[in-house]
Amino acid sequence: MKILFIRPRPTPETIGLQYVMLMEPLELEVLAALTGTDDTPRIVDLVLEKRPLGYFLDQFRPDVLCVTGYITNVPEMRRYCKAAKRFLPHVATIVGGVHCEVCPSDLDDPYIDFRVVRNATTAFPQLLEHIKGRGKIPPGVLYPGEILGPDELPDFDFAFPFPDRSLTARYRKKYFFIFHDKIALLKTSFGCPYQCNFCFCRVITRDQYFERPLDEVLRELESIRETEIYIVDDDFLASRERVMAFIEGVRARKISKGFLVYGRADFIARNPDVMEAFVQIGLKSVIVGFESFSNRELDLYHKNTDSQTNAQAMRVLNKLGVTCFATIILAPEWDKGDFQSCRRSMLDLNIHYVNLQPLTPLPATSVTVDDRKLVFPRTDFHKWDLAHVTIQPTKLSIPEYYRQIIVLYRQILFQPRFLLQYLRRYPPRSLWRMIRGTWLVQMQYLRKLKEARHA
């Protein structure tokens, strides 16, 4: 069978972090690696392609169309399947991804034949056999109109083959994360052992946490051609023992890579020796979920940390010369003084890369909000991007709230004391991409501000 894997193109309505970070479609590369010897897989990344889906349907004429995506991609996933069915009535359409796993009803559509909602790496090859007429539909896959409760789904199985990265060869030079150029992704665990109430990641695995064997992880790392690696675990810095074992494994195998990871502030603060050892084998950057500099807010988020820990983590990273990409949650109760306090905290800690996320009550998380307090309906999927203001601010108007976001971004990202450092440290191409990307994101925010003023 010919199997076409599609990564959806974001719409102009979604505030596009792809302007400052664009990574390979790892989930599609993993699924493609599970196709049979009698199959012909192809991956199309519509984020990068200028041609529409119809071109590839006509050119490839697949027997199976597979689409994965996030909450913001729901309308495109449904639209792609409808377009495929109308152009090729025989084609079998399959959707999956993290949103489908948690909210399969959003993708219940007559043009979608199968929804993979559990254990994609074991269910997908069985589903292909079913489509070929060689077996039953596997557990964890739903027909249109079918609804199953959590107790009716199989237990989690995190078999994880090495991705087939050859299928994205024509795109790989264009994948990047801010200043990390030509970056590849590595997944070593699933879920998170912590209980932050805003987090969608732990909802996907129903609060369970799984780790791949490190020997397998290191063998995959050796197979990756790129020298820049983003470890895309929900929290790679979860266990001192496991991180040290990874570091020792990289040393023993003489692997030379630059690393970007996501980790918690309390791990960094409590394990400066581990962080120093990590730097010695190539750690360059850490995405740190500070979330807030207010102990009250950190308690509300069930973060299980405090502002002093955040400060200590930044001291460790600054001392080691590790770039910190900070994520901050903006509460709907904030006023101008709260934005100014946040700015002062980041300036004091020498934070100069930040991702500001208005508090967003994603489906199935513990952040619950009366729908009457939402700025737009939950079915406006394009806007649930962790960048739109989703909850009605209580002390500022929506236009003013957006204005405060824009001002805070400018105050942190373009600090004069760091501009010369950027010029010295990064190649012109990466620097231009960052400047252009942040400008495009700001333009989207300005459009949101104008729309809110005229609403």
C-alpha cells in the first residue's frame, strides 16, 4: 500500500511559534518506521511545503492517508480527510496525535475512518494489516461514531521504534529551535512524574510515567546525523540517577552532540554538579518551566516549587553559561503591576529568552473554567495555542492585556545589554531568523490587539 503521512499547515489564526521554532514531525517518522515491507510510505510536511494537499494526493495517490496534529490542527485534520475522500474515494483515512488520544470526539467525522486513541506504535501496524484485510481492528482504534471509556481501552504500551528520518531528508536542513540550527528530536520518556494542574502532557498518559531503556536511547542517538539534539521529553531532568547514566553513556560512546532539554527548576537548583557534567558532554540550552515568580501562583498551579528555587536555578544556569528558555504563565487576574513585577524578576535573573503563555484551560486538565468566562468557544480550535488570551481578564481589558504581553516580550527579548552578545555568539543566519520570527509573532499579537479593540 501507498501510505501518505501529513503534518498539517497552521492557519493564520494560530499564533505561530513555528516562526521561531520548527522541528521534525517525529510522530510521523515513528509511524512510518512501522509500515510493512510491502508498503510505500511518504511524509509531507505542509508547514514547509508551498503546494497544497491536493497536489500530493494527485501525485502520490495513496491508499492510506495518515494525519496527526494538536488541538489547533483539528479543523485541518478533518478537512484533509474530507478532501482525500472526495478526490480518492477508496482511500482509508487515519487520524491520531495527542489531542485525538485525549479528545477523540473532536475528530469523530464521517470522512475519518479510524481514530488511533491509544498505543499508536502497537496499534498502527495492526491497523494497516486490518485495512489490508489480514486481521481485526486493534484495541485503541475507533470507528466513526464509536465511543469508549478509559476502562475499555487497553493498558499503555510504549514500544518505540527508531524513527525513519530518511523520509524527511528533503526538509531536515530547515528544522530549528531558535538558535539551534538543523536540529533533530530524541524522545526518551513519556508522561511526567509531577502533578502540575495546567499540564496537558500528563493527561495523555493518565498520570503515568514511562522511560525507554537508556541503552536503546543511546543507540538511537548514535544513529542521528544531526549534531544538535532536542530531547523532547516532558521532563528530561526528572531523575538524578538517570541523567547521570545518560551523561556517562554519552561519554563512554564518545558521542559528540549539542543538547537542548526541558527540565524543572528544582532539579537544576538541587543538582548543580549534574548540570555541570551535562555541560561537559554538550548541554547548551534548557527550557525551564518557571511558570511564575509568585509563590501563591506556584501553589495554585501545583508546581511543588517556589520563587527562591527559580532564582537558584537561574544562578546555576548563568554560572555554567547554559542558555535558558523560560516559560511563564500569565494569569487572567494580572494587572499592569503584575506584568511589571514579572519583568523585574526576569531582568534581575538575567532571563532574556521567554515564552509567555496566558493561562489556558486545555481539555481534561485540572484547570477548569466556566465557559462563560472564556473569550471564545472551545470549538475555535485554531486559537487554543497557549498564546491567545482564552480566559477573560479580570483587571484589564482584552486589548490592554494583549498590549502588556507585547510590551513584556519586547522588554525581555530585546535588552540592549544582550544585543551585542547575540551578534558575537550567533551566526547571521540564525540571528536574522530569530529577529524575523519574533517580529512576525509580534505582528500576530498586534492583530489580536486590534481585533479585540473592535470586538
